[in-house]
Amino acid sequence: MLVSTQEASVHPLLLDELAAARVDDLRRQASRERRALPLLRPSPVARAARRSLHELGFLLVGAGLRLVTAGERLR
């Protein structure tokens, strides 16, 4: 690996600080771009699917609780 004399003269800690500063800058830029995007509402299909999944989850939890209490009564 060939390293130029200019690159060899830069201290490794300085390179780490420069890289960290660049990463922070890119994160701030991405955050600004995300905030600039309009908020999209979920489609009616996605809302219906989420609702049905929640209902299914409540049914499964309820069934599980009934099974647990029935199992405890048998003991």
C-alpha cells in the first residue's frame, strides 16, 4: 500500500476527528431532509390491516389467558 507523504504527515487522531465530524454533518443533513418530507398517512388498506392484526392479537391474548386460568383450575 503506497501512502503519499502528505497523508503520512496527518496524525491518526486528527483523521478520526475529521471522519467523526463528517459523519455528524451527514447525519444532520439527513435529519433535515427527513423533516422536509411531507408526512404520509397510511392507506386505508394499511389501517384496516393494522386494526385486524390488533384485534387478532387481543383474541389470542384473551384465549391464552383463558387457557392459563383453566389449566390452574385443573391442578
